Amino acid sequence: MESKQNRTFNAHAFLDSAGIARTIVEYRRADVIFNQGDPCETVLYVQKGSVKISVLSKAGKEAVVATLGPGDFFGEGGLAGQPVRMGSATAITHSTILIVDQNEMARLLHQQPALSGLFIAHLLVRTIRIEQDLVDQLFSSSEKRLARRLLLLARYGEHDKPVRAVPAISQETLAEMVGTTRSRVNFFMKKFQRLGFVDYKDGLRVHNSLLTVVLHD
């Protein structure tokens, strides 16, 4: 789960501090934000909504490698010299994205070391989360992976709320994230609902009790 430090990171203050201009773009569900192979020219930030990062193999198989939500930067690879996007970014839900010129971001990080440290810490937290996802993919059952993904989508642990709403997301997309089939996702979702771990009042809501699935051996 994300740390307190990451949750308190204020991207608007971060960008305002140096007067960096940014473009705000609205994306509908399933809109492509950038494609694998596109040139790295901008750094992006999720202001609202959810975004998936996926990689397409030469054989045409897609794998979702990360899911991002409000407060996450992405597409920052160009700051480290990456010439093209290594994956594609797609809106999972209606999303509001801040787009910053890569050269402007690099200038800010170079001129203001204190802000640079905050930005790096923010990215490290996200990287650790993605590494945890990969370990989860290798060693956990599809049921545990689905439970953990739902908790992450609900931003479990960020607020002291017993129930958290999940952004509208299809079972097909959940299956892609978890690395299983839609039928298995459907089976487990019905099981979670029957056990009271999730409900569908005002959309999909995740209860803290779902954590027992992740912790159970």
C-alpha cells in the first residue's frame, strides 16, 4: 500500500513552485493516452480517474504491468534518457490528466533539489508497489491477486474508512490486471459478494474484510 509520504505529495504545489505550465486533458474510458513506441516528450500526472500501463509483445499478447490512480505520475522514463514509450497508457475510467513538457520537468528537478527529492521518493513508492504486483503475479493464486487488486483500486489504507468505492471497471480489465480469465474473475466476485467482502450499492464497493483473502495462507 502507499505510504503517508506519497499520499501527502502535492503535485499542483510541486508544479506551481516553479511556474511550470501544464495541459489538462480529459480522457474517456478506453481512450489511449499514449502508445507503446511513441516518443517520450512529456511527463503525465493522474489528477482524477484510473490509468493502466500495458505492454504488447511481438506476438500481439497484451500484459497489464501497472494500474495508476489519482496522485500518480507516469511516462517519466524520458527523464532518464528513454527515447520512446516502453508501454501504452489507457484510461480505465473517465480520467483527468495533467501533461507537462519533459524538458520543463527536467529543468525544475535540476534547479530545485528539495523538490527533486520529493519527486524521486514519490516515484520510488510507486516502483515498490509495481514490484509487489510482479511478486504477487508469480506466487499468489488468482483469487488473492484479484483481492489485492481490488484493495489497491479502492486505495485501501489511505483513509480510515471501512468501505471504499472502486472506479467503474469491467471484469475483462480486471482479468487483464490479475492475469486470469473473465470467468474466473466473475466466479471470485460472486464469492466475495456472498461473503460480504464487496457489494454493489452505488457501484462496486470494497470492504476492509477483503484483506482476509490476501492474508490467508
